[in-house]
Amino acid sequence: MKAAAYVRVSSPAQSHAMQRAAIARAASSRGDTVAIWYAEKQSASKLARPELARLRADVRAGRVRRLYVYRLDRLTRSGIRDTLEVVEELDRGGAELVSIADSFDMRGPARDVVLAVLAWAAQMERDAIGERIRAARARVEANGGTWGRPHRMTKQEREKARDLVMYGGKSIRAVAASMKVPRSTIARAVAELGGKAREAQLRHLRTRRGGEKTPQGATGP
């Protein structure tokens, strides 16, 4: 049978390779060929995801007869209701769901109970990960550090890029080419540092105006 597969990772730095290889082996062992891949790098905290939406549309159109996932939480991690919604939509569209790592029969009589337990566990795991991330961020920032990926450019380079765009009349494309970095990196530097520069200028003007005294007997504008 020609089958479909949905693979998902949570961040751009992660790869689908492990899930793809495992699904391809499992499908081959059942005599299936994965003809359509739905792959995305999105959090499963909500159902509004482009590739999942495309998959669901294809299921409703009857274009998917068997769907492979590495594990159920690749489809959803947003609770029991969302998980059952997606699985029931697969049922209505005539698409058999195969989860290769969960190791239980998706067509058995206790399926909905098992699905509910797995969905609850996936949501609890997601919430726990979120708590750990928030705690780690608080510790880093409390110690004077910064959270997130390091900047691709030094502060001096980012300020230079900001000045070239804001005051030097250069385009973001031209600055990116001259500094050999992506345009998105220059755009972020200009948005962040440019906003701070404008705020500093406004504070300076307000301070000057607040310190100016109107000559005695004169009226303001």
C-alpha cells in the first residue's frame, strides 16, 4: 500500500531524520511504501500547524489510507480533546493510524482509553518541559546572563549594521552582503538596536525640554 507519514520536531535546529528512518523501516516491514511525507518544525502545543492542516485536508479528501507516525505525541501534545479530535477525523476519512513507537493496536476495543492516557501523559510532559525551561531562564537571568541563542554578530558589528541602515542610507540587502551574514540577521539588529536608539533620542529630547526654562513673562507656544 502507498502510505503517508507525519513527522514533527519542535525546533528548527532539530532533524526529522531519525523519525523518517524508523517509519520507513516499519512501513517496509508491512509491505508499505511511504509516498507522501508531511514534515514540520513546530511545537505541538496547538493544532494550528501548516503541515498538520494539509494532512487533515488530504484525509478529508480521501487521499490518505494509512498514516504512519513515530509516536502519537508527534501529532498532538495539547491534551485529550485535541488528540481524539485528530484521531476521529482520521477514522472518518478512512485513514488507519499506525504509531510505531507506542506499541499498541490503534484498532483495539480499548483504543480511546489508551489514547486518552497517552494524550494526558504527552501534555504533562510538555508542561513539565516548559516549567524546567522557565526555571532555567530565571536562573540564567538572575546571574546576569542572557537567555537564548548567542548573536551571530558581535555588539559592535550589530551597531555598525544599524548605523549603516539608519544613518548611512544603505539597504539591509547591501549591508548583509558586505558583512556576509543573512538579511534576517541585519533586519533583527536594526529592529532591536534601532528601536533602542530612537528611545534614547526621545528620552534625551524630553530631558532637554524639561530642563529648558521659559523666559519670564513669555508665554509658551
